[in-house]
Amino acid sequence: MDALRDLETLVAVVEEGSLTNAARRLGRSLQAVSRSLQVLERAHGSTLIVRTTRTSQPSEAGMRFYERVKGALTELELARTELAEELHRLTGRLRINAPTLFGPKFVAPLAAEFLQRHPQLALSLDLSDEYRDPAETGADVTIRIGEIPDSRLVARRIGTLRRVVFAAPAYLAERGRPSHPRDLARHDCVVRTGARHPVRWIFMSPEGNEIAVNVAGRFDSNQVAAVNAGVLGGMGVGIAAFWQIQEWIEAGRVEVLLTDFPLTPLPLHAMWTRTRRLPQRTRLLVDFLAVKLGTL
């Protein structure tokens, strides 16, 4: 169990970007997380996590090890969930609230799979981009991308969403391809105005240092789909979650930029109202989503 806990620690540090955030996610002390990493690195004779004063990033060896370990831990968690499902016959109706783009693409197919496993369950999926109090909507589980909007709720991080910088080939042919985040000052950038700091984009250098760039452009929107469509239409450089534009990338309709300067991934949370005892069907649903979603 200690070895398993050490591997879970590595996964949490890679996905959270710091030892402090990993400790919070795992419910362990910072010292315990640091010890687990030291045990792993001594056992493998290699630096797995490059630590700085502000961040903790995986080395090349650490990233390769993480990718292997993540898959193994995912399979183990799925086995645990399936065993728990076999021991409990779930009944009743589950209500999920999820974002309008993410919900149909990911939550709906997984909800259907969950119902196939539990034929006596029913499920309602409500889609909205604005956070709504579960006490008012009756949602058993609320799925949200980004920071937790309500500290009164219990939240569990169930995944991580990769973000990328991208642009249309026609725009790049006319304006050139940025090779460093600071080059964006000379480019039109498509901004989502609903973000916390819409015109301040923060990148991570290969050395693990933050690079903050102020951007501007001719087109902005408060809606994610409109921002992505603007970039696709050649209005400038934009930022999107990888899953939102993956089909465009594969079709050659947009190109990913600045791959050596990653953006901070977005956390994906499942949230629910604090209760004395979480219903079994809700807990198993959250476990199931965490296993299936992981890193997108």
C-alpha cells in the first residue's frame, strides 16, 4: 500500500503542478508528499519531478513514468469501482449538471455507460454554463471546469484538461508563426471575455518559469464556442481546451502553437452538497467519472 500511495503521489504532483496542491488533493501533509517523491526517485535512480520555488514539473523521465503509472492506476481504480458496483444494486434517479459543450461530448456517453451497468437507475442531465446552486436545481453532482465556484460544496478533482494555443493556417501564412509567448504582442489574439484575466496569458518556460503576456486583438466573445470559431475563421491566435478543437487539429484546419511553452491545465471537478452520508449511487458515479475522464 505504501508503494501504491507513492505512485498516486507522483500522479497528483504532475497533474496539480505543485507539491502543495498535490498534498491538498490527496489529503496528506506536504512532508508526506515530499517523502513519497524521494522514495520513488531513490528507487528509480532518476529525478522524476523538477522542483522550483513556485512549481513542480515532471522531467522527461518523470513524464514517461507518469504516463505508464497513470494507466495502471486508472485500471486499478476501475477494478475497485466495478467490484463495489457488483456488491451494491443501485436504484433511484441521479441528476447531473454539466457545461453545455463538455456535457454532450463526455458526460452524456459516460452516463449512458453507467446506466448500462445499473439497469435499475435513471439519470437526468442538465446542461448550463452558468453555475447554479445544487440546492436549488436538485443536482446530485455538478461538473465544472476551472476553479471551484462555491466553497460550501464538497468538490473532488476528477480530471485535468489540457489547454493549447492555436491559429488557422491562413492567419499564420499572413502574419507569421510565433516562436515565443512574447511574440504574441505583435499578433491579433482572440480573447474570451468571461475569463478571470482575459488579456493576460500565462505560459510555463522549459525551465519551469512563468511567462506572462498581455494580449489584444480585433475580436472577442464571452462564449467559448464563438472564440474558437473566430480563431478558425482567421481572426487571430487563441487558447482552447485541446478536446474542443481536436477534430480541427486532426483535419488541418488549425495548428497548435508554442508547444514548448505549455499553459496551466484546467482542473475538472465534480461537486455536490455537503451531507452527513453521500448516497452510494452518487459516490459510485463520481468514482466512475474520475476513472473514465482522467486527463483529456
